[in-house]
Amino acid sequence: MANARVDKVNAELKRSIYEILSKKVKSQELTEMFSIVKVDTDKELTYAKVYVSVFSADKEKADKTFEAIKHSENFVRQCLFKEMRIKSVPQIVFLKDDSMEYSQKIEKMLSSLEGLSLIHISEPTRPRLI
């Protein structure tokens, strides 16, 4: 039952944090497109890890956008205090989600292996019982 509550809080935090960052945070460095990938809150609802993915062709702009998001942690928490109906809003920490970059790296490695012929290893023969 506690897990269902944490899951509901995670979903609400994910939605609310995205709305706050996209509509209320006024930063000139928040220029690139971003997404809240996942929110992990502990069982006591005191600490939340917010995974953010920034989509940009320019790595420098992506880093500046993430830093602007990270810099707005306190402001986001203040807004959540006003919006959410829970006793206490968890301490928020923004973490960079690099899963897209990692999957592109793996896909590139797999496509480079695609042209190579792999050695087929047959199953070892089993001894026969008499």
C-alpha cells in the first residue's frame, strides 16, 4: 500500500515539476528542450531524485540548460509547497539522465558489428547413457 502512495506522489511530482520548470522558471539559460524522465522518492517522502533529459545538438547549451534547472531546485520546491496536498514536499535533487546518449552509443556499436560475420558455435554433444 505504501508503494502505491509513493508511485502516486512520483507521478504527481513529475507532472508538477515539469509544469513549474516550463512555465514559471524564468531563466535565460533555460533554452533547450527537456523532459522529466523519472522521479524516485524514498518511502518516507523526504527525498526525491528527479531525472532530467535535455535534448540538444549543442552540448554546451544542453549543459547550461541542465545547470539552470539544477539552480532552480529551491524555487521548484517552494512552488510545490503551494500546489501539492501533502504534509511535506520532499527535498528535490535534479540528476542528469544520460540514457538516450548511452542507447545511441550502444546502437552505434551494434551497427558496427552488423557487418562482421559471427562464428557459429554449435551445442556440445551430450554423452549417451547405455
